[in-house]
Amino acid sequence: MDLSAINPVLLIAALMVAATPILLAAIGELVVEKAGVLNLGVEGMMITGAIAGLAISVETGSPLIGFLCAAIGGALLSLIFAVLVLYFLSNQVATGLALTLFGLGLSSMMGQGYQGVKPPLTEKMNLLGLGDLPVVGPILFGHDWIVYLSITLVIGVWAFLKFTRAGLILRSVGENAEAAHALGYKVNLIRMGAIAFGGACAGVGGAYISMVRVPQWVDGMTAGAGWIALALVVFGAWRAGRVMVGAYLFGGITVLQLNLQAAGVAIPVEYLSMSPYLITILVLVLISAGRARALGAPAALGQTFHASR
Amino acid sequence: MGNFMNLKSLIAAAAVAIAGTAALADGHEKTKVGFVYVGPIGDGGWTYEHHQGLLAVEEEFGDAVETTYVENVPEGADAERVMTQMALGGADLIFTTSFGYMDPTINVAAKFPDVKFEHATGYKRADNVSTYSARFYEGRAVQGHIAGKVTKTNKVGYIASFPIPEVIRGINAAYLHAQKVNPDVEFNIIWVFTWFDPAKEADAAKALIDQGADVILQHTDSTAPLAAAAEAEGVVGFGQASDMAAFKDGPRIGSIIDNWAPYYIERTRAVMEGTWESVDTWDGMDTGMVEMGEMTDKIPADVQAEAQAMMAAIASGEYHPFTGPINKQDGSVWLAEGEVADDGTLAGLNFYIEGIEGDIPN
């Protein structure tokens, strides 16, 4: 055992990288669910974003355009879901699952020519020139720009939902779509926007895996990250800040247990790997026991809405 | 809010339904061969090589066979559903290509006595269930030798999947031969409890590199650890299960290739000719089931020559990688001077050899 082999600074920096994909996807899904829609297609949108981002960045040589196209790709895919559930009133759970299946297949097809291809490097930034500072440098100032984008998005979503009128309207749609409709708000249009935002976030999250974290294309490479993001929204009780804490906790446990193992510390790996899921199950149990409102679940979550009702 | 935990099963079930209908579509004079894969065929490693075996069967028999496969089948109850669907779809021979399919294979085989099953890397057999595996540890021994020679930090990182005998054999074989040529070498082992999760495999590789490892060995299925090694300076690794030749100009300095094609062709032919019998096959470098990919210039010429000599000795049966004296981790004697490990012990190997630090998780 050699604990001194673990560098806490590198550990925290690695944790933020590990958490970023699920954080991005989760913050997008949070907005979708706040608007009263449950989109279980996060995994499908992430993997589509992963291949779209990688393919485009390889072709153009620009990671920026790659991430942009990943956002567009994720959003386009989510719009299929939006049209089906909002205008054809299909079941949200089934449609979301179908979206995941579709996304996995589509990405596998699109990825045929890109297996083992390395994407152009997404540079680490040296924010304000402070990246070389000891300790805080690598943690706060030395990441790539997507990490900062994810943090900005969390703050933005929090402020949007809490302080803006538009955020209030979005929440009202998620709490009581009929009432919002009666007040003259265009429920479907608002929900459509939320779903597209969620798709874009998931797409960027997926692209972060294929372009920074791994970085290459492998079939099915998101390997369940989308489901973790969905669980995080529940875990975070539909609050932006808590979702971020959850994502870093999850990323932290993942990275920490790997580092502890590498250092030869005898830890019960399986329990540590299991713990985020256990906590999520616990939260789900609380919800099904009728405590959902107390936890902050939007009242109209998962219900279809039609103006004629 | 539905129950998330069931979603993967639902997806798998849907995938099976699709595969099932495709398989039902024809008459039955062709020999139908089904493959159950644990990862995607594009993983670039384990499942990729099994799929190469499927393609070889198609090429060998042409129109006389019909193949079908299902990817990303979770180990456990889902696997049973997939196999059942394949058997109902008229498969004559089903290859189940991951350790975790062992009990599902036995269960389904009991329900379909006329269908032949072949389970990779397991140890449970029945009248219509064969097992087959490759002596990967032979390749690991060569890898260990090279790793011990090329490491500068004397730290070798090892990404392990599940604590099963196959993986433990690999760790022991690699460590034994690394330590023979470099007594100072130290193995840092990470158990990731997955065969295929590129993000987690990459994270594990990064954690090992952060802690000073400059040779990365992996027993997981994707190329992500090599990609992570490519990011770091002066770190090398090996292709696992497949050549992973795309990393030749980067960190990949050699590879172990699982060549299943001859076996799959032979077994398919046995079914066609009605000579199929339940057997236990465990082949290595002698039959070519375990191949070593091309070594790159990052391995010094003399080390390459030593590796070649070792491979030749293993292939000819002259040298067994587990030849005593070898002690167990606790210092007790496992193999006395000159004693060679028997297959039974190797098949159930569940302890580290002397010098490896840490415990095997349960």
C-alpha cells in the first residue's frame, strides 16, 4: 500500500473530467423534466452526440465545430422524440426507450469508418494564465473549455429556473400543463424547446466521452452513462446544484476507487462501485412511497398533454 | 418515474425479438450458427475477434451455413433470453462467448437437447455443451517478460476485469516473467468489474499512469487504455485479444491475438457432418489459438529475440509458463523446482503468486 502515490490534485482534476459527461447530460435532462417531460432517450442522444462530434471534428479538424455538431445532432434526435410525444401523444417512457435503441444503432452505423480514429486534440486551457499555479491551477484553471461550459450551464440553469420569468413559465408547464395552457402559454412549444436543449446537452456530454475522455470512437462507448445521468436528476431532487454535487460525487467515487486500487489499498471495490446506484434506488423508493412531491418532482412529469382535455 | 434498472433488460429483450424474427424467416436445410457477444463487434478487441471467427465460418461454408449474432448481451438473465430465442429460431449450434454466460448456457442447453452449445472460457459441460478457451497466459508470460525489460519506472499497471481464474492466471503469468528479468518490478492492479466500458477503462489507465506506471497491461475488451496511454508521454501498452494495430505508431508495442476462426470452422463442420461431441478444448500457441502480434521498434532488438525464443519454446511444449519454483503470495510453496502446473489447478486458479501486492477481491 502506498497512499503517497495518489496525488490529490491530479485526483480532483481527474474527477472533474470523469463527471463532466454525466453532468452535462443530467443538467439537460433536468430542464426537460422540469417542463414535465420524461425523456429516457438520454443514452441514445449521448452516443449520437459522441459519434457526430468525433466524426465532424475528424473531418474538419476542429474540436469546436465537432462539439457544435454534437449538440445539433443530439438536439435533432431529441426532436424526433418531441414530435412523437407532444404531437402524436405517444407514451413518453416507450418513446424514450425507442430513442435510446435508435441512437445506439444509428451511432454504430455512422461510426463504421471511424473505429480507432483519433479526434483532434481538445486543448486544455490555461485560464487567466493561472493554470501553472500549484494545487488550484490544475483543479480550477487548467481544464478544457467543456468543463467550464458544464459548470456555466449548471449556474445558468439554476438562475434561469429560479429567477427568470421564462423559467417560471417552464416550471409551470411541468407542474400543471392545463393551467399553463389556460393562461395562454404554448405548452407544446415550451416543452419542445426544453427537449431540444436536453438533447443538445446530452450530445455534448457524449462527445466529451469520445473526444476528450477516451478519446476515440468505440461502438456503444457511453456504456450506460445516459442512465446514470437520468438517475442523477432524481438523486439531485430536480435541483441544478444538487445534480452537480451528485455528478461530482459519482465521478469522484469512480476515480477515487480506481486510484485507491492502483495504490494497493484493500477496499471493497464492489461496494464502492455500487454505492451511487444504491443511493439512487433509495431515492426511487422514497419517491414511490409517495414522497415525490417533497423531493421536488414536477407534478406533471411523464403525463401527456393535449389542449382538448 | 419508471424503474431505470430494468431498462437495459428491456432493450436486450427488444434486440432479441428483432434477431429472433430474422432467424425464423427461412426453411431449415442450412446449418444455423448463432453467436452471443458480450460487447459490440466494433470493440476492437475481444468481441471483434469472435466476430472475425463468425466471418471465417461464413467464408468457409458459404451458402451452406447461416449465421446470426446478438451484440451487447449482458451476462445473466438477459443472456438466457437471447440464447432461448436463438434456439427457438432454429439454431443448430450456438457459441456463447463470455465467462458470465456459463450458467445461462447450461440452463438453456438443458431445455434444447438437440441444439449444440459451445461456451467460451467456462468449465461447466453437458452432453450438448462443449467448452473452449485459449491459453492466454502463454501470451501474458511473453508480455510480462517484455514489460519487465522495457519499464523505466519499474511500475507496471494492470487493468483487470473480473476476479476469475482466467484473469488471475494472466496477472500471475505476467508478473512471474516480469519479475524474473526485473526483480524491482511492481504491479499496480485495478479491478474495473466490467469487460467493456471505454470511459472506465480509460480512467483506470489514467489513474495508473498518474501513479507512475509506464507499461499498461489490460484484460478488458476496448482500445480505450491504449488511447489513454497515447495521451501520456513514454507510456506503452499491448493490444488485447486483437492486434489493435491502429496504435502501432503510438503506445502499442505488441499484442495477444485470440484466433478463434479455425476452431469455429472445425466445430461448425462437426455439426454439419453429425460428428459433434461435447469436448473441452484449451489451446494455446501450439495450435495458433493464441497468437502474438507484431512487435514494434520500441522493444529493443535483443528483447524481441528473447520474446521470440520464449514463444517458440512455449509453442513446442518445451517450456510451460508456470514451471516451479513458484510460491504463493503467502510464501507457501505452490510448485516445487521443475514442477509444472497441471491444467486442473490452472483452471481454478484463485490466488496470487509471491511478490504481488494486494488482495484479490471476492
